[in-house]
Amino acid sequence: MLLENMSYVEVQAYLQEKDIILIPIGSVEQHSPYGLIGTDFITAEAVAREVGKRIEVVVAPTLPYGMSQHHMAFSGTATLSPITYINLIKEIVSSFLEHGFRKIIFINGHGGNINPVKTAFDQLKYENKEGIYAIISWFLLKEVQDLVYDLFGDKEGHHATPSEISITKYLRPEAFKIKPKLEKDIEKPNTYWPLNRYEFKNIYPDGRMESASWLAKEKYGKIILEEAVRTTIEEIKKILEKGVNNE
Amino acid sequence: MLLENMSYVEVQAYLQEKDIILIPIGSVEQHSPYGLIGTDFITAEAVAREVGKRIEVVVAPTLPYGMSQHHMAFSGTATLSPITYINLIKEIVSSFLEHGFRKIIFINGHGGNINPVKTAFDQLKYENKEGIYAIISWFLLKEVQDLVYDLFGDKEGHHATPSEISITKYLRPEAFKIKPKLEKDIEKPNTYWPLNRYEFKNIYPDGRMESASWLAKEKYGKIILEEAVRTTIEEIKKILEKGVNNE
Amino acid sequence: MLLENMSYVEVQAYLQEKDIILIPIGSVEQHSPYGLIGTDFITAEAVAREVGKRIEVVVAPTLPYGMSQHHMAFSGTATLSPITYINLIKEIVSSFLEHGFRKIIFINGHGGNINPVKTAFDQLKYENKEGIYAIISWFLLKEVQDLVYDLFGDKEGHHATPSEISITKYLRPEAFKIKPKLEKDIEKPNTYWPLNRYEFKNIYPDGRMESASWLAKEKYGKIILEEAVRTTIEEIKKILEKGVNNE
Amino acid sequence: MLLENMSYVEVQAYLQEKDIILIPIGSVEQHSPYGLIGTDFITAEAVAREVGKRIEVVVAPTLPYGMSQHHMAFSGTATLSPITYINLIKEIVSSFLEHGFRKIIFINGHGGNINPVKTAFDQLKYENKEGIYAIISWFLLKEVQDLVYDLFGDKEGHHATPSEISITKYLRPEAFKIKPKLEKDIEKPNTYWPLNRYEFKNIYPDGRMESASWLAKEKYGKIILEEAVRTTIEEIKKILEKGVNNE
Amino acid sequence: MLLENMSYVEVQAYLQEKDIILIPIGSVEQHSPYGLIGTDFITAEAVAREVGKRIEVVVAPTLPYGMSQHHMAFSGTATLSPITYINLIKEIVSSFLEHGFRKIIFINGHGGNINPVKTAFDQLKYENKEGIYAIISWFLLKEVQDLVYDLFGDKEGHHATPSEISITKYLRPEAFKIKPKLEKDIEKPNTYWPLNRYEFKNIYPDGRMESASWLAKEKYGKIILEEAVRTTIEEIKKILEKGVNNE
Amino acid sequence: MLLENMSYVEVQAYLQEKDIILIPIGSVEQHSPYGLIGTDFITAEAVAREVGKRIEVVVAPTLPYGMSQHHMAFSGTATLSPITYINLIKEIVSSFLEHGFRKIIFINGHGGNINPVKTAFDQLKYENKEGIYAIISWFLLKEVQDLVYDLFGDKEGHHATPSEISITKYLRPEAFKIKPKLEKDIEKPNTYWPLNRYEFKNIYPDGRMESASWLAKEKYGKIILEEAVRTTIEEIKKILEKGVNNE
């Protein structure tokens, strides 16, 4: 059920029965010396594709680039401005609306995307577009957070977390052969948010945000991913029950 | 401590000691037949000005117009597009930053403003602006919500709520002489969000969102406002403790 | 007749009879050490609200923030860019047009707003919007200027004028308790316009533009305000006679 | 002294002595059945080039396209949106500023350009650009208006005027061989401004605005052009006396 | 050498030696009933990753969404507006420039991307950004076109070509199990370009543009991909010889 | 057949028979010490107007300002940003489309305009506008290039070429009286493209790009212009055969 592997004829047939599409979004940003630059879109893609397979819904191509301005002091990060990201999301949604999709759900792996994606939804509604738009950030789902707390306690932190790194380790073990294994200190600075790139680097010098990234393990990744898939499906079911009232 | 009543010389003097400013924001939107179109900015202004007086911080002029696209099917509502609102907030913050303010706190009376205001903060940080930016929505503060629940239970709802109408009734009793007093049904539709203007009107035909607006009373308004002021001050104190790390 | 105190039901009833709305606009900018940062919106609001009361037309919430780039070298000034201000004005007008208002009149207290507001009108017409749009700057009305000349002669100047400060003194006497009373020189530089913030400060070091701000008196404020109200009403009557030809 | 005929080496030499440049702007819009679509830029170009020759200042290439939205119901009109026109003017000014020009004067033949050009100046100053920017609309100069009144009285009107058509007739007599010579009624509707394309056509069905276009004569064109050149030079001299204070 | 699998520490190390990065871009658009919606990014990604492996240069995450407005009449297509796409490309390039990359090469699988990508390069240079930016469209490389002509002659066409479908068939054979195998007519309309979505559908009713998509074979895909990789490497070598003159 | 000399009534009559319009575009940019700043629009205008005369099609006013960012280090150059130029082109095309023109052909004298003009066409089609849009760059036409090669061989170069200077010499001989006649070296740097203004100046210090500008002669200009006119007419005939399919 990957849109990228379908023809338009197959999409037309799908739209006879369903009007839901999942769109994985993430970021291209540093995840400390321990994690992958692609962590956020790799995890979101894995969740979305497994969900798509289980409940038989179409999954659009993954949009890897996101809003990562605060990580720009670390090499390899690529960020869109919030306003460009809004326009990007808006035009992708508009495209799918034109074909008849009415439940457009972003599966998100990156906190920095949430504000602009929600504002893109507002802008679409300002332009009188119809339909249900949602963003599900797997790492914010309560059941996932409970599981992660059981596994890592307060060492999970907020960026380059052992949970997200565990998933990527499970999915791409070979990429971790040259990542460091040393433990570092965990600082808990009393700071504000959002930070610009210089403020961020000053407060979080190696890119972690209060996380013990080194605790990541493949076996944890497998169960966290499973829980993310399961609860994302629950969320989608709730959305599907709402129908689209304006038709 | 109203900026509008100060001269630039007085602002310079203030900036020798403090670098915090409060900016009340709200909306110009229908609040059912029971409430005032200005409800959101009237309440935010009242909270901000009382806070400003108690803790001696400058309060900027109130920005009444906000992001209210979903209420446009009701006469008298005026909305900005999310993108224009982002630029507006961004330029107001930039202006105050130029003078040396470093803690810029929006006191908000309207849920629809939250996404674009937060995205404006992101955009400012993308442009490498420094300083602490925050939005405090008085109606989302936990203590306020607890008090409101005690007063109205699940009849509070989400728009044209008895709590916000109580505050405006307390502040502007004369405006309520010609408002209706009849009770109506409270519908609890299982709907999605955001809605466009037509979807909103279809689901919430008289502009209320699950709220018993008619329960509003001046005396409730007085105590809710007091609680909003008190907890907003608590929030501001927490922000002040964070300092600005990049200086 | 304040829109902010009405419900949408009352606006609907009003629109059965009239399609005119007044919108006070001003600025948040320095007005020398003698005057208030809010001078321009305070005066515009006072004129608009008194006009609204006398001729029974709706007055929208005051938009305090305006185009004040040239005053940014003085603390406390907040400016919008001309392009953002155009979009802001355009979207407010568009909102009121959607409800059926067809005579949309800005009551203006700040010269810097005139170009972008007029350009916003052009942009609305470029987008084929119908209706009458007008901006009445009370301080540019001939009768007001005649009165002011009688009172202050060539000491009126162009910014932080004794006339506008007189009105604010009349309206908010308490704010003037700590303003200076000393007289200064009145320079008449042969300069060009517009100026940027650095050029402005260089030419007008204390923020006055050829004005004897200290001549302001409450009693003058009262009669200037009355004349501004009276002649604004005359202007509005002329507009109302024009009808809207395209309906 | 036409920029288009110079090499950059010659411009460099010029900038050693002077920092003024004239830029003719007009419109591509209907001028009734009697006048030329190019009227506004043809007249502005003629004024600017003759001025440039007499006082030896550089004249930039003519920008024919302007803000003519209200004439779009008449074939052959081409309009820019006000916002695009602002950006266009802004970037042309910015370009000349980069080379060291500091007195940038638009010689204008079209009323519809005035608001966006002035707003472009505001935007440039908002962006802290230095220098003197001016727009001289030859048809608004008092001496020109006096002469035109002597020639045509109240039959001059406001668009496709006998004065502007006289100048083009003087400059391009051959283009008038197939233009009509019949007289029509002169209507003086009590209307508002600005109008959109449909409102305009409705009120001014043949494109004239209260003007007796047929009164245009080559001989009048010659003397009006001469007066426009003479008074434009006076205006420029006043500007040159102001210097640029910020250097 | 996939950026997504690296940490920022590894990117820093890479930048000590090289300053080149490849960015695969494509489209999400119909490719007739015979081909995959993801064809353009799947092929570009395959070329870029193989090139990256052979010459040891970093490959950024694939940007699947592109400028596909002309295919929007076919279900499943998602298009960005040209202006949003320009901003997107501009911000990705800007991000990599900030880290020290100076040779930024887009490996492109879609003709519709070329104009906006080149305009984004122009806009970056307008903003005075330094470095080499290039777009290599594998299907336009002469050697590739020669090979394709040998294989398919004039049945290659311009969209949903047997060559690009061959590559995807080679890479994702399983996706072709349910694609049709019937042959259709090949029309050669004498048309213009660009077309909007309705014009396109009218002229090319099943989405092919003069191509015999059914001629695609896995074995052809393998050799075309190899030739695309080989000649792309040649192109990159030419670029590397140019150095960056401004450092 | 110059639009600027027509009335709207004459345009209406023309549109009864034809729906084609030519728009000359060029640039205001340095052309070495040997050539004119207006070279690109002077040549494009000459080609377009002669073509218009011969095949009796309307020619719109010349747009002299173009996208010349790379020449900004040389005095007298004026550039638009690519994005503003896109909007400008888009709005001119939109204007002519509204009147019924359906074949809108830009006659171009400047390479830097090509990317943004083509992207403007894409943007118009994205907005579902109909009709044929084309850009004919006379200097890129094969027959013209063949002739130029016969005349100048590899001394033609890429900017301030003897061919374009020959045409302007033929058209405006008086402007060349004070241009230098000395020969210089011809460098053939192995560089990349596009360049920003500093990179360009560094590589091409006197503004020529590998060209022997001094070889320009009036007599060459005459025959090159003739060939450009002749082959442009051929191109237009090909376009006219394509019709507009969507009507």
C-alpha cells in the first residue's frame, strides 16, 4: 500500500473504498554522536508503513526534511523555515484533497514539525478546504511514553533519546557499527524554549537534550516500534469514527 | 505600567532594570448570542494589566485581531490568515527585541492564536533572534481549569464558555443588558479539528461549542479572573527563573 | 455601538439597516519625552467612538500597531513592515466584507499608516473586492488644521504635536504627571522624507518634529477632539452620499 | 544621459560627480477610444528625458508597466498587483543604491502608481536603506495644473485627459490618424475611490473619467510638456538642496 | 555514505576532506497505468546512491515531492507550486552551505523540477551565496539518451518512458505484478508546453506522452541505470575540476 | 502594431482576428566598457518590433528590467530578484489572458531571464491558466548562432558579445562615439554557473565573458538583426501551428 509503488489507476480504485492517506514526516538533523541524522524520518516511516500494511491504507512517500532550525549548529542538519514548511505541507494536503482523499494523517517523528504542520492545517481551513487533517507524533502517544518510561525512566530525555535511537538501531543495525558507546553526563538545564541554533548549542553542547542515548538497544527498538504502531492504529480508528461532517 | 501611557524616556529607564514585556492578544469573533465579540481580548487584557500592576512589568497595547477563520460564518467576526498573523507577531516581537526586551510574553485569550504564535516564535529563532518568547493562555492554566470545573463541570465546553463570559460580565456588565437569557441544548458532537467556517457552522449552529454560556455570572467572573491573574504570575515567575542563557 | 460589546446576533440586526463600520487605527511609537507612546491610537479611538455614538454606527476594535519604522530608534516603538500592514488591513476589510459591510472606514491617528492602508485598498480592488473603503486621518482634516493653527501657529510641527498631546492629556490626565514640562528649541531642518530610523534620530534627536509639544493643554484637547469628531462626521456623510454603485 | 546608452565605466565617472538618477514610470492602460494605451509612460519618459538633458542627470530605462487594476475591463490594459509593484520598485531602488546613487527620483505619469511607490519607499526605509527617494507626478505639479485649467477648464477631467493626450499627440502624431474625433457627453458621477475593474467600467463606460479627451491638440501638448519639464526641474532643485543627512 | 545514517561527528570528519553532497530529487506523480507514482524519485535515488558509493561522496535524503502541476488530473499525484519548490530547494542548499559544503549537486529524475531548481540557484546567488550548485538530470545525459534510443527508438517518448519504467522494474519487480501489459496507441500530438492539468489530460488521456511504456524490461533497467551512474560520475568529475573560485 | 500606440477599441478589433502578442524583455546591465547597459532590451525590442511589423502582430511595451544579479558589481546594473521577476511576468501574462490573448510570446535578449520566465509559465499553469506561453531568445536561435559563428568564431563569447554589440551599434551609432576601441585579452576560465556578483567580477574583471566585444561593427549588426527577425518569425509560425487545444 505504498503510494510510490502504485499507478494512478490503482489509486482511483482505492479511492472508491477509502479516503485516508498516511504521510510520514521527520527531519534531517543531528541526533548526538550516538544517533543517525535521519532518525526522525526513519522512525516515522517505519511506523507509518507498518500501520499502512496492517490496516490497509495508502502511505505516501516520506518527506524527510522538516523544521530543525535549532539543530543547525551541528553539521549535516538541514532545516526548512517554518513558513516554507507550512506552504509545503499545505500544498501536499491540497494535492491529495483534489483527488478525493478526505482523511489526511501525518505520521510524525519530530517535535519541531508540530507547530508549522498545525498552522498549515489552520491555513488550509482558512482557505475553506474541507476534510480531516491530523498529525500523530508517535513519541507523544501516552502508551508509548509509558513504555519508554518503564525502559529508561528519566534518562529518556527529549532529543537523541534512547527510545528513538533504539528503533533506528533495530531497523538499521549496520549504521551503528561506528557510533560511540561511551557514556556521558546528563545535564538538566533549566532553560526556555524555543532556542535558536546558538542558544541550543550553548545549552546542549553535544546535541543531546537530557538523554542517555547510549542506553539504546535493538531489542528495545523492536518493542517500542510495535507499541508505536499499535497505538497509532488506535488513534487512527478514533479519527475514522469522526466521519467528515461537511459532505 | 501601560506602555501606551509611557514616553520613550520612561521605557529606557524601565529597561535599565527589567527586560520583560507582556502583550495581550485575543480575537474579534462571535461568542454565541450570549457573549461579546471582544470576549477573548477583553479577558486577556484584563489578566495582563492586572498582572502588570501587581508585579510591576510593562504591558504593551492589546492586539485584538487574531486567527478566527472558523468563526467567519458568524457576523462580526474578523480573522487574519495564519501566515499574516505569524508575520504580525514576528514583527511586534522583533520591535521589542530591538529595544532590549528579552522576555516577551503574550497573554492570550484565544485558542486559535496558539499555533501561529508558536510558529512565529519558531520563525524568529530560525532568523537567529535571541531571548525568551512565551504564550500564556489563561484559560489553559491548570488551576484555572480546576476552578472552572468546580463551577461549571462539563457544562464549561470549549467556546463561549461560562467562564470567559463570566469575566466579561464582571468587567462590562452594561454590555449584557440585551443579551439573551434562555437556555439551549448542549450538543456533544464527535467531531474533528480544525474546521473551516462552513464545517463549524454546520456542527455548532449557534456558535457555542458544548458550553452552557447562560451559566455565566459576574461573581464567578471576579474569582476566575483573580485565579487567572494569580496563576499567570506563577507562570511568569517560572519563566524569569530561566534567565537568558545566550548573553 | 462597539463591535466588541455586541453579539453576532446584534451585528446581523445592524446589517439589516446599515452597512458601515469604523475601524480606529494608530501606532505604538514614541511621541517625544512629552507625549504618550499610544498617542496615535488613543486619539483615533476617541474620535471614532464618539463619532460612532453620535451617528449610531458600529466601531470595530482599535488596531493599535501600525507602520512606525522611522521611530524605531526610540525605545518602546513597535512597527509592522509596510507589507505586513497591507496584508493585515486587507484581511480585516475582507472579513467585514464577507458579513455584508460595504462602507469600511478607517479612522486614523498616524501619518505613517496612510500609504500602506491606501495600497491595501488598491490590493483589495485588484482582487475584485467591492465596496467603499476610506481612511480619515483626523489631524489632516482642514477644519481641524485651521483650529490647530489658531491655537499653536507654526509651533504645531509634525510629530508629538501640541494638538495630539492635548487630546491625550484631556483623555488621560494621570499619565502626564511624570512627563517633563521644560521647553526646548524648535529646529526646522530642511530634510527629505521618508527617513529610516537612523536618519530620523539624527535629524530629530528627541523625537519631536518641529513641534512645541509642551504647549499641550487639556482644555485645548477637548476642543480639538470636538472639532475632529464634528468634521469626521461631515466626511462620513459625504461618503454615505456616494452609495455603492456596483450593487 | 540615458543610462541605457552608457557603459558601466561612464556610470562610474558620473558617480564621481553626481548621485542622482531619474526613473520614468507609467502604465500600460486604456486611455479611452481617443488616447494611447502607452500615454502614461510616453509622457513620463518625455518629461524625464528632457529634464535629464537640461540639467545633465542620468535617466534610467522607462518602466512602462504599472498599477492599473481599475482599467482591466478594457482590452490591452496590463496591470501589476500593488504588492508586486512595490517589490519591483524596491529592487530597482536597491540596485541603484548599491552603486552609490543617493537621490532616486521617479518621474511618474500615472496616478495609480503613487500609493505603491510611496509604500515601496517606506519598505526600503523599514529595511534601513539610506538616501532620498521621491516621486514627481508631472500632472500633479501646481504650475502644470494651472496651465491645464487655463486651457481646458473643468473639461480636463481625471483620466484620458486632454492634457496628457495633447502631449502624446505632439510626440506621436502618426498614432492619432485613426483615433475618433467625435465629442461625447461628460458625466460627473458622485463616486468613491478606489474602484475595481467592474465598478470602474460601470461608472465610466468608455474609459474617460469626466474628461473631454477630444480637446487634445498637438500645440497644447508642446506647451504642457514644456511646463512639466520646467516645473519638474524646479522640484528636483528643491530636492537637491536637502542633501542626504545620514552620510 | 548516506547522510541519514551518519552522525554529525562523521559529517564533520567528512567535511575535513570533501565539500560535495548529492541530493536526489524526483516527483510524486502518475506514470501512466504501467508505471509507478514514485518513478522519478526512485530512479534518481538509485542513481545518486550508487554514484555516492562508487566515488565516496555523501548522499542526502531523497526529496520525493516535486513540481508536477501538469499531472494533477491523475489520482495520486502530489505537486508543489513552483514558488514553494524554489524556497524549499533554496533552504536545503542554504542549510548545507552553512556547514561548509560548497558543491551541492541535485540528482534529478523529473523534468518539471528543472526550471524551479535553476531559479532557486539564481535566487541563492542573488542573495550572494557562494559555491557550486548543479542539477544533473540522468535522463537528459547524452550517453543515456543514446543508449535509450538504441533500445526503444522513437517509442521512448517523454513521460512514463520505457527507460524509466525499466529501471523501476529492475529495482522493484514486485510492484509490477499488477500493472497492465496491454499495448496502446502512441499519439504524437503537435502541442505546446507547458500545459496545465486539464490541457495535459485532454492531450494525453492515459498519462503517457508518446511513449511505449509496455516495452519496459528489468534487464534494460539494469543497463540504463548503469549508464546513468557512469555518466553522472563523469559529469560530477567535470564539476569538481572547476573548483570554487571565490575562496 | 505597437500596443502602446493603440486604443482599447483597436485592441478589441485586433482580438477579433488574432490572439497573439509579443512582449520584448531584456535587462539593464553592464555590457563591458564596449557595450551599452541597455543592450539586451534594445536588441530584443528591435527584433520584436520588426517581427510585429512583418507578420502584423501586436507588440507590447518593452520590459527593460530583468534578472541580472550576477552583474551587480558593475555600476549601472539594475536587477530584479528571480522571485519578483516571476511575479512580474506572471501578472503581465495574466493581464493579457484576461483580454483574450492566447499566444503570449516573450522576445528575449538576456540569458538570465530564461529560468524565471519559464518558472513563471509553470506557475501560471499551476494556477490553471490556459494558452500558449513561449520565450524566444533571439541569440539562442540556431540560424543566428551559425551566422554569428561565421562572423566571429570562438571570439563571440557569452556576454558583451560582438554580435549583440553590433546590433546596438547599428541601431544607436551615436552612443558608441565615446566607447573604447582597444583590444584586450580573451580569457577562457573553467568556471561554474551561476555566479554571484562577487564571483562574477572575480572571474570576469571587466565584465566580458570570453568575448571580443571590439569586433562589433554596424554592418554585422544589420545582418544579424535581419537573421534574428527572420528566424524568430519561423519560430512563431511553428507556435501558431500548434493551436490551443483546450478551447
